[in-house]
Amino acid sequence: MIAKLTGKLDSSGDGWAVVDVGGVGYQVFCSGRTLAQLPGPGEPVSLLIDTVVREDHIHLYGFESEGERAWFRLLQTVQGVGARVALGLLTVLAADELAQAIAAGDRPPLTRASGVGPKLADRILAELKDKMPVGAALVPAAMGSGAGVAAGAPAADAISALVNLGYRQTEAHGAVVAAAQGLGAEAPVAALIRAGLRELAQ
């Protein structure tokens, strides 16, 4: 199975890109968010890949981050969400924004994606409220413009600590988001944990 492609961008279009790896062109389907970050034709490019094999085709889906790929996989565990809808969600919402919307039970951001109506959005919220994909960035959108929080950063450590205390991951994530809004992105772990516990106690 192909897990990563590194080469040069050959071309791109609506929902796809072709990556030239040693003279072989691989068509990769991507979210609009990933496509917007691609370089120009002929420039070096590297994408994480999810390979989907069906009886009648093999499709490659490309992602700029492990968090985006993890959400792509998790979203498709919800009935009614296929690859196209998952990419649509990841086009309108970054991985951290999607995590925040699900943690908060916030339907409107999900319905901005093509193919996601109120009923499907509610199903996504209900089925994923206690789940976070492995490798997804647990990054409060309120904590910056956001490229993400690396492992070991205060926000990620605070979330991990709250989970270890017995809170669900989505609860912990939401509490740290709220704490960070008041304390700022550079707040130390201990302060985020204390403020997060106060949020959870409300």
C-alpha cells in the first residue's frame, strides 16, 4: 500500500493533483485545503497517502498532515460519509477546527461541506463525540492561526493530563480550548490544567 508520495507536482485541478515520482504520475485526490498549499508545477511536493482499493479501482487520497489523514479515515466510519464527503469536510474545516466543532457539538460548521445536511451532521456529531483519530492534532483553533501543536506542547500535554484523570478526550479538548482563550497560547501546562478543570466543573 502506498503511504506517502514524494516527487514533483505535475499538475492539479478541482479535487486532484498529479505527483510525478521518478517519471511515474500518480493521481491523488485531495481536499481543497491541501490543494491550496501545493507548490507550483515542477516544484517538490510530499503528500501522506491513504490508498483505497476497490474491486473496480484503486484511489489515492493525499494529505498535508497526519491529522488530516486521520480525520479522513475516522469520518468514513460514520454511515453516509464516503471519501468525497470526508474530503468536503476537510476542505471547509481544518483538522483542529473539525475537532473543535465535534467537541462542542456544533452543527453549522459541518453543514458548510458539500453533501452534509443537518441529519448527517447530527450523526457525525453523535458518533464521533467521544472519538479523536490517532495522530490528529488536538489543537484549539483559538490558540493561534494554527498550524498545530506539536507533541509535548502545553495544550497537548494539558489535554493528555485531563484524559488521564478520567475525562473523555472531547471533553478535555473543549476544556483546554476554553482555558486557552482566557490564558493565551503560551500558558504553561499547569495553568491550562487548572483552568480546564474549572471549565469541566461548571
